[in-house]
Amino acid sequence: MTPTRRERSLIGLAIVIGLGLLGYYYGLEPLQDWKRAGSDLIPTREAVLERRRLLVAQRPVLMAEIEKVNSRIEAVGPRWLKGPTPPLAASELQTLVKGLAEQAGAEVRSERILPLVDRGQVQEVPIEITVASGLREAVRLFYDLEHTTKILTLQEVKVRVVAVGQQRDLLTTFTVSGYLAPSAATPTAGESSSGSPRG
């Protein structure tokens, strides 16, 4: 049986209404949601854009500050240990301490390179030194270490009396640390310098 004209028009109207509903739910509704989400993001994006504009506007000030910091770093540059690697820096530190001990009149009995300590971007290169001296020579050595041109720190000072009344009656063991420049290529923290000289 063939549908009548009225039935065909009802079927056509139902198909058009169905297509309209499908178009609304799958076309128009997601488009409106996307527009609403976009309009919610506009203030956030404007704020980000404004922050970036302010940052770009501050560029000359930031460049001037970077230049000041670089000049301060260059001024401190001679105070770092010069070795490009930790073993060379430890060797430089050993030579410096031995020279100062000799000037103070102390005798270096032993020396030992300790593992590196990571201090952020700077690496600490510690060595343990034992010297035999009198009280006056030990004080002069510590004074010279404190007033040297390099950045050094003294730690763990141990003083023992070994022979009362002799010229070198004190045995002083201390840890002195120098600092390796931030620009030097160094291994990761905690690695000991395996090829460094031992005393």
C-alpha cells in the first residue's frame, strides 16, 4: 500500500524536524558552548597578554640589572679557584695552602682531598690538611688563610699537643674549602676526583 499525500508530508515533516534536532544538538549547541568557553578565556588571555607586555616594557631595566650582576660576578672572578675541573682546582688549593704554611713556618704533614660538595651552582672543593707547628705559626697560618685573595672557608679544626716544649709542639688538622667557579664544567656533586694527587 502506498502512503497518501498527507502521510508523505507527515513523514517528510518528521524527517525535517529530526534533522533540525540533530543539527541543533550536534552543530549549534557545541558551537555555542565553544563560544561561551572562548568568552570565559578572554579575560585570562588578556591578563597574560598584559603581563607579557609589562615584561617586554621592563626589558631595559632587566638588562641593566643583568649587566650589574655580571659585572659583580666578574669582580669576584679572581677569588674563585681557577681549575676548569675539580682535580685541578684541588691541586691549586693544595699549592696555595702549602705556600701559606711554608710562609707561616709550619710543616705540612699530610693532606687529603675530600669529595666535592654541591652548593647550588657553585662546587665546594674541600681538602684536609695536617700541619706541625707552634701556636704562633698555627695562628699566623689561619690568619693568612682567612686573608688570602681566594674565597676559602675553614672547618673542623682539631689541635693536639704532641711534644711539650719542642719547637713544633702542636699538630693541627683542619679542612679548608675553596670554591670552583660556576662557569667551570664540573662533574655531578658527590663525585670524588679520582685522578687527583694524594698527599
